[in-house]
Amino acid sequence: MEDKNKINALRKKIDDHNYQYYVLDNPIISDYEYDNLLRNLQDLEKKNPKLITPNSPTQRVGAKPLDAFDSIEHSIPMLSLENAMDADELIAYYDRTKRGLKTNRDIEFVAEPKLDGIGVELVYENGLFNFGLTRGDGVNGENITQNLKTINAIPLSLRTDKLTPPELLEVRGEVFMEKDKFKIFNDDRSKKDMSIFANPRNAAAGSLRQLDSTVTAERPLSIYCYEPGKINGKRFTKHSEFLSALKDWGFPVNREIKLVKNIDDIISYHKNLEKRRHSLPYEIDGTVFKVNGVVEREVLGLRSRSPRWAIAGKFKAEQVTSKILDIVASIGRTGAVTPVAKLNPVNVSGVVVTNATLHNQDEIDRKDVRIGDTVLVQRAGDVIPEVVKVIKNKRPQDASKYLLPSACPICNKEVLRPAGESVARCNNLSCPAQIKGRIKHFISKGGLDIEGFGDKLVDQLVDKNLIKSFDDIFTLSFTDLEKLDRMAEKSAQNVIDAINNSKKTTFSKFVFSLGIRNVGAHLSKVLEEKFESNILEFQKATIDQLEEINEVGPIVAEAIVRFWSNPINVNMVNNCFSNGLEFSQKIFQSKKLENLSFVFTGTLKTIKRSEAKNHVELNGGRVSSTVSRNTDYLVAGESNGSKLKKAADLNIKIIGELQFLEMIDK
């Protein structure tokens, strides 16, 4: 009992010091004293292993390395933000928001720095850290729980002295590496002859994607939390109240966050932060402004990719000079012909740039860009490299005006520029560049996700005329693949198996894979729900019917109708279904396990884990990968791990494999 009390007291003391250091920015003991507290706790837990809990400060590091990251769907999609590139666009957004709320009064916003880090979501159940995941594509993220636990700033259990946590709390934040710590980290790698990272963001991203969490634990990662996901058991009326609650619960919240009352405050905050961006200890690439009132947010609603209640104000990009070595025309999957400047390699905002977009012929003419020119280059929105202007006094005398080719450089067919449009296009749907682009999108992770079917394989298959469109993938044979370069017998069979496995998919993944303009992963799920996975009803939908769907505007509706009005597209889709593609639908055998949640641990002897999971779902139950208070049964096989102890601590019913099979067979 005495050791138990000592252990609990040490855990509380360590959590309190983490709170002082990471939340209040007011450390009251030295690092040496902190390390001694942790060491004392480790010694006591080693002496009393039965008293170790998953949320003890000693359990941040040491989990078994993973083979791969699991994918988890976000309860609420983590959407992107609309960008405002200057003050005028911020003003336009503010006016648009007032119209959306049908008010003439000033609107209160929460202003914050836009950190240049990695977005994550932390999930807590009854105050305990359950799991965490990356933003991913916004709909699904990767389970990086083990790596997130190594970040001391992330509380493993929430504070309750000021505010009781809700039963479910999803918190979103940005993991980053401070500039000084990044420099020390890179210098250390350089001394060890290891590759160095280009910038703090890349270092943070690489650290979070380590399969061995002991590697992540050695990286100097930090986090600021700023937005809720799903919350059960508590409701806030203002976003500022939520941020205050985060601090009470022990989460680090950026001290630069402020309330702004009107558009003048918004512009002032943005300009002030832009002036100070290089003096901050971390990288930022802009500001974020969010409507403070929760009711107002609900009124404004969402677009398919971004909320209407928030906007990102982007800073003026860093500019450097380089020389244009060549200009080449790139062909996209929609046939768009984009001129790309080939540059002398140059470092822009921590990234080595060799190519920069010139957008279209109008932009080339307006800026008078020529091969051989010395130019100013920036990363638009700190992301996409572009040529800003030509330094004409450095132009070679023989530099001539550049014109986009009149024939496609890939298929040699005519390039046309429709009246009223700025983009020239190759209208040959059989153009190999377009075919490759469409197929690569079709098989991508967000689409059919065909394992082992990479870009180089697509290039070979199209170049050898073995496939001409994405539906041809389902007609490929083992013989077709076996004769390709660097394709061994086993590899060819693996690809065939992966193709066959991909035929069982979902409406949303298939619709995304089609590459309909402006229809991304999130909107595909919205359409799946609306049309109840009925592809024929989706094909017949009119513009008016589509515009009635929340998050579908006129541009998206027109793009969808245009796609289905092309008989070639309809034929390719029909061919997919003729060759065995089908949407997976849940057909319940019974509802005997309805509303029951199961977790499996250890090795099952008489049934595969995947089969057991399938049995649960076919009988109306749910399967989770993690134990929580919402778990009804833990099914324990042989060589089980930490889940068994956690289930016992939470008083969750633990059953064996035979008991589970008896439940299924009843």
C-alpha cells in the first residue's frame, strides 16, 4: 500500500511539472530534478509491476515496433482551410461571412498562428489518452499512438482539478519541431554522417512515421492544440471557451492566440504576426481566423473541402533568384497543358526547388518569361514553386519569346485553347500522358488502392499498349505482367491478386478513383450517403438534384453531370462492374451482437482474427483495435499483451476463444 501511494504521488508530481512546463511555460524544477522523479517512479514500478498502468509517465516509450500503421477513420473529417493570399481576400471573406450570417454587426473571431507542422488528432476516453492519428487525407488517418505517447507535452491523463473531462474528447493539434532544436538535431545527424532534413516540418513528419517509437522518443517534438473533433458529454458555446478548457485539462495552447473583434483587428493581427514570424521559435506560414461562436459556425456550415467559418491568411512568400534552363509543357490527367520552368537548383523556404509552374500562356506573356532569364522564384502559399517576375537587365540577348506547343509533346495531337479559358488542353482522350494520369489516380491510396501497382508499372503497361483506360486493369492477365521488365513470377501473381482484391470496394472509394473534377475523398463519402451506394442513381442525377446536397455547389454539380454525359466514361465504369467490381455492403446474419463492442488480443487457435471480426460485424457488433470504457468484451487468445491488463483495470468482461464462438453459434 505504501509503494502504491508513493507511485500515485510521483505520477501526479510528474504530471504537474509537465503542466507547469508545457502549458503554463513556467518550469519550477530543473531537468535534472525532473529526471530523478521519473527514475524514482521507474524503480518503484519495476519493484511493483502489477501497479504499472498504460497512462503512467514511464510508459511513453518502449512499445514493440510495428510492422505497419493501421488506418482509422476520423469521427469528423479533418478538412483543409480556404486561403486568403492578401488583405483584400481577408476583407472579402469577412464580408462573405457577414452575408452568410445575415448580419451587419461585427463578428468575433479567434486568431492564431498557422503552424508549419503535422496535423494530428488525439482521442481521450474518460480522461485517458486512448489513441492518436495523423490527419491523413482528412477522412482517414494513420494510427500513430505509440509515437504520440513519446511527446511529453501530450497528456496521457487529463487534469481534473479545474474541469472534469467529458467521456469522449477528440482534440486536434499540430506537431512541430522548434527551429533551435531542429538545428541541433540536424547538426547531430550530420556529425554522425546521417542524412539531414530540409526543414523542421519534414523532420517532424519523418519522426511521426517511425515504426519504432524509441526513435521518435529521441526527436525533440512539440505540439500545440487548437480545435475539437467529436465531443460527448460537454458542449461549448464559444471556441475561446474550448481553448480555455484545453489548458485546464493540461494541453499546450499557443500563447499567440487572441480574440479579434472586427476586420481591422484581423488585418492588424495578420500584419503583426507576419513582421514577427522569423523571431518566433517555430515555423509558421500564415494566420488562421475562426468564427468564435459555435452557433454561428453551425449556421455557416461546411464546403466539401473546407469549413465556411474559418480561413487561413497566407504570408508573402520568401523570394530567391534562379535561372531558367528550359521550359517544358507538362500534360495532366485532364489534358491540361501546363508550362513548367526548369531551374538551376535553389533553396526556397527550406526546400530545394528545380521546377516552377508558369501556369499558362497568358501568365508567360504577362511576365514575359523566356528561356535563359534570371527570375525571382517563390513557393506560392509556401507550397508550390512559381516564377514571380523576370529580372530583365540580366536577360541574354538571344532570348526569344516562348509559345506553348501547338501539338501535344506526348501524343503529337493538336493542342487547343477553348474560347474564354486560360488553360490549353490536349483533347485526345487516348493521349498516353492523360491515360497514365487517370490510371495512377484510379489505383491511388484514396481510390482502389491496388497494392504493388506503382507508377512505373502503369508507365510500362501504357507504353506497351496493354491498357488504354482504367477499366482495362481488370482484364490484365498473369501472362501480360510476367513479360514486363523487372516483373518476376511472384510479383506478377501478387499484382493479379491485388487487382482481384480491389474489386471489392466501396462507392466512395470508387467515385473518388474516377477523377471527377472537384470530387475528393470527403465529398465522395457525402455522395455515397446521399445515393446509398447506388451508382445508377448517381449517374442519372441532374444539376438541380446535386445542388440540393449539402456541400455540393454549382461548379461541382456541373462537373459531375459533364462526367456522366460522356459515353466513354459511362462505358469504362460499366466495364469495371462487368469485370467483377462490386460494392461491399453489410448484410447481417443476425443482430444478436447489436450495440456490442469487441476487442481481440493474443493468438486465436481455431479461427483467424479476420474471420472472428467478420463474425462480429455480420451479427451487428463492432470491433475496435483499442480497449476503452466503451468496450463490452475483450476476447483473449494465447500470448496476449497489455490489452488484458487494461481491460481488467476497466472491469471489462474478458472471455476466451471458446466462449466467443459459443456467443456466435447461439
